[in-house]
Amino acid sequence: NDELFKNVISHAKEYGFVFPSSEIYDGLSAVYDYGQLGAELKNNIKTYWWKAMVQLNENIVGIDSAIFMHPKIWKASGHVDGFNDPMIDNKDSKKRYRADQLIEDKITRYQKDGKTEKANKLQADLDNALNKDDLGSLKAIIEEHNIVCSISGTKNWTEVRQFNLMFSTQMGAMAEGSDEVYLRPETAQGIFVNFLNVQKTGRMKIPFGIAQIGKAFRNEVIARQFIMRMREFEQMEMQFFVRPGTELEWYNKWKETRLKWHLALKPDQSKYRYHDHVKLAHYANAAVDIEYDFPFGFKEVEGIHSRTDFDLSQHQQFSGKKLQYFDPEVNQNYIPYVIETSIGLDRMFLTTLCNAYEEEDLSTPEKADSRSVLHLHPALAPIKAAIFPLTKKDGLPEKAREIMDALKMDYNLIYEEKDAIGKRYRRQDAIGTPICITVDHQSLQDNTVTIRHRDSMEQERVAIADLERILEGIVGW
Ligand code: ATP
């Protein structure tokens, strides 16, 4: 599986999906750039989410709030005081770790060695220390279990300290302390503080939702696993406002709906599971993660949380502005309860790549052969079709261009005339292009072309006049 993950990462780089940020300067830790195909794939994932959430639900609307917000927002939300990771440094190697992660790794090691009882006991101790924010206990656990630094091999640890994950910067040119602003660590607060603006101007009636896609920033202590844990990333979040008392019904509905959204892309279904939270944040009355079985194990891709009226109440208190809704059906004013669905776009991107990537063995008894292929859902594929003239002469390129020009306003297409046709097919397989359209000499006679399908590698002869309808059938939503 380590091998598989390495292949996915190098494939993503080789074909222009994801590059390390600032690569010619040796990169910037946990920051990545999306290349020419990555940007397309990312946009298609966003479109799939936006259509499913905003376009298909008459009672959900989308906004785009600013990354910078009033600093008091992060006081009200609890991020200034509570959005911390416990961190510890090794004095010899000067390497920084997340204390809880070091212990988690030890638990995994115990499990691998068959020391189940020891693993369970350690897990319980860890949960207990984290629940109580007991930094001293974390340090004690690290010492007691002889956890050493992977670089220096020593256990010369500092104390455990809380490390706030928010990035801050100065706004304006003032030298005083009051102008410090944060880069938002989640998009949700931009929705909460606009709750009444949207409700009033959009004449929304409860239950209704507000959705948003946007960047978020977290100063993660450790960067691991490619685009799984980044310092700059994107979230797709939706807050659904409901009448108090109905929240669990809506929670269950969204829990089901969101998993269906993932499964509608036709991935290997066994790679998805729910992980219900047993320990809940103090403001939540239900929470679940949708987990995907990455090459490094099941990990959260999306969270669905029943957040009660915690956020709106906090903002009402801190801003001094009423954030209530008058519900004509029950003739009552109240602060709505909120169900939140929160998915990381980059994690969804990684899930999509892991699902799609295959090194397919095409060997026959006569000949060894294989291909790299991305079995992307056609609606997500960066390039919808490739158009090839069989040769560079006899008017074939002109005919191919004609077809391309007629379709390129509606579909993202690629034109290629270099290399043998087989080689061109393989290149498109590797980037997930669902079909290749080849123009040959017969095309000039009877206006037909060959279509070659990515997954089955089968070919068929079709009329040029039918191409638009065929493409729509394959790549349409
Ligand atoms: P984790 O426990 O993995 O750090 P989290 O519980 O802090 O995640 P949330 O705060 O619930 O995550 O954020 C919602 C979603 O945002 C996550 O499900 C994940 O997909 C995404 N996300 C969170 N942190 C990162 C990150 N550093 N890089 C990329 N995506 C992230």
C-alpha cells in the first residue's frame, strides 16, 4: 500500500495534477499547487458538489464570504482559546511532533505486534488526557512508553505545549496590537455571521441551508500524507438551519444524503464507512465522519455535525445583535439549530485519485503489457475527449480541427497529432480521458470517426453528426 500511495503521488506530479508548492526553491511544507489537469479536476469536483447541494435543493443557497473576518468572530467561535494541538519538541533533533500523534503511532505499533491489551489501555489513557486537556499526562505517557524521536532516536523531550493552529497577520499599517487578523481556519463562520443577511434578502424559510466553497488555513504541526493534511486547503461546507427539536431527524437525513453523494461516483463501495463519534464536542449532540480507505488506512474525508444553536448563540452574545428567526408556523422566535456538512476539497481530490488509479496488466500469453489508467467518473475527468487525426497529412488534421471547433465550447477537449495512435491512447488513459476520437481517411469519405473507450478499450464507428449526443451521454451529469 505504501508503494501504491507513492505511485499515486508520482502519477499526480508526472501528469500535471499536483506539484509541491515553490518546488524550484525546494518546496514549502504542506503546501501544494494544482497543475493544468489538477485545476480542471478540482473544478469538476466543486461543480459536482455545488450542483448537488445548491442547484438540486431549492432551499439551499450559496455564498462566497471573505477569508479575513473580524477578530472577535474567532473569539466567539472558540478558535482563539480552543483550536489547539498539543505539541512536543525533541531537544536533540529539534524536531517538532504532535504529542497525541506520537502516542497514536505507538498504539498502532502495539496493535501490529499483537499487543492488543496494551494498545487499548494506551488508547484509553490518551483519550482521557485529551478530554481533560491534561498536557502533563501526555508527557508522562510519552515517557512511560519509551517513545523516541524518529530522527535522533532519543527521548529527550520538552514539556507538552498547546499550539494554536490559526495563522495571523496584520491588517492595515497600524503598529498597535489591535489590528491582528486571522486567516480563517474554516469557512463555516462566514456562513454563521451572514445567516440573517441571507435569510432576509433571500426570504428563506426554515429549514434552509447556506453553502460555501473556499480556502481555509491551519498551521498544522505536522504535515503528512501529501494533500491529506495541508496548511492551505479548501473546504466545501453547508450549514442547514432547522427548528430546535428537529435537528436529529435532519442530521440523519444529511448523513445518508452525503454518503450517497460519494457513492454516486461509483467508487469501490467497500472503501467507504461511517465513523460515529462517541465523544462529542461540548456543543454537538451528534457527529459522524465519512471515512475513505486510503492506502494508509481509513481516514476522515467529510464530517456531518449536529451543532445545536452553539455558533449562532455565541455570535449573538459576542456581537450584541439578535440572530433569531421568527417561525410563522409555530408563531415563535428562536435561534435555529444547525446541521453542518463539511468536506475537504483536497481530501476529496485525493480520494478521487486513489479510487481511479490503476496499473492494469494487459499481458497476453504472447506479450507482456500494462497501462496506467485513471478510471475517473467521466463527469469529473479533466479532459472529456481527445481528438486525433490518424496521420498529419491528407487533410486529416483539418477534419479533426473542424470536429474540435464544433465541440470545444461545451467540452474540454484536447487535440494531438504527434506519436503513434497507440501511444496517444495510453497518454489519455493515464489522465482519465473517457474517449478518444480518431479521424482517418474513411472519415473524409463518409463523415464517420472511430471512438475508443478508456475503460473497455473497445472501439466503435460513429457518425460525426452524432458525436455531440454521444459525448453528452458519456460525460453529462
Ligand atoms: P482532522 O481530524 O483530519 O484534522 P478535522 O476533524 O480537524 O480533521 P474538520 O475541522 O471537521 O476536520 O474539517 C472538515 C474537513 O476539512 C475535514 O473532513 C477534511 O476533509 C478537511 N480538512 C481539515 N483539515 C485539513 C487539512 N489540514 N488539510 C486538508 N483538508 C483538511
